[in-house]
Amino acid sequence: MRSILALLLVLAHPALAQHKKPEHAAAYYALREIQQRSVEESREYCGFIGYDSAGVLRTTPASPGTLASCTIKPAPRDWTVVASYHSHGGWTEQYDDEVPSPTDMYSDINSQTNGYVGTPGGRIWFFDWQRRVAVQLCGLGCLYQDPIFTTRGSRSVRDRYAFEQLLNRFGE
């Protein structure tokens, strides 16, 4: 079973294979499925990743949100939820949306689940709620990228941030 999951990670995206977490592959597939629609509609989409009663890793269907928020519909009661996932919609100069936001992190901390974020530039982030660390799993273009996205005038993006570093980045 582990070898099948490792193969899925490599097939999902080679950059994710180094992490060897089946949840990463599930997040990649869920975000890949919603990314273009999220960008085109300039709205977030969100859902959960969890294990059903048979121990099968699954994702809930993505719920549509707004420009800067999303309310996830509950997962089935017999699931063990391990993470949330959501997209940041289309690129805009209004938001620092190439990194997880404090709201994203607080939501995961409060629900005691890890979180995955897809950005307009096509990055995927993983937020470990217990360690309070955000790690970029794959960079620009890993997912569909907003055609108007540009790094010009944008803040630089690291591969990893501690919770406090992201709070400082957002002035909180």
C-alpha cells in the first residue's frame, strides 16, 4: 500500500514526492481540480481531506467561497478529517495571496487540522497546525497559474515560514 501511495505522489507532481505524505497527493489533486475555476471566477474554493470509515483517503467536494473567504461544508461524520484545502482565487494586487494568510492559519489551528493552500501563482502550501510552520510544497506553476499573475512589485516568497513570521508579514 505504501508503494502505491509513493507512486501516486510521484505521479501527482515530482516536487511532492520528496514529502511522502499521502495527504499531500490528495491535496494536489483536489487543488488541481479547482484551481482554474477558482482563478477564472476570482473566488476561493475549499474542502476537507480525511479518511473514511474504511480507512480510504478522500476529499470532500469543493465548496465555492468569495474573493477572500470560504466556508467548508462538513465532512461525513464517519470521516477522520486530517486537513483542509482551499484556493486563493485569482491574482490581485489587493492581497498578499502567494502565502497562507493569518486567517488561513487560525482556521486550521482552531479546527486542529493541517491545511493546504493553492495560490494564484500556482504554488501549493502546507500548514502544519501543531508545529505552526508553513512549507511550500511546490512552487510557481505547480498548479494552473493565473494568466495575469506577475511577481513584479510583489513581496518575495520564501520556501518556509514559521507562524510568527507570517503574522509579521501581514502586520499582525
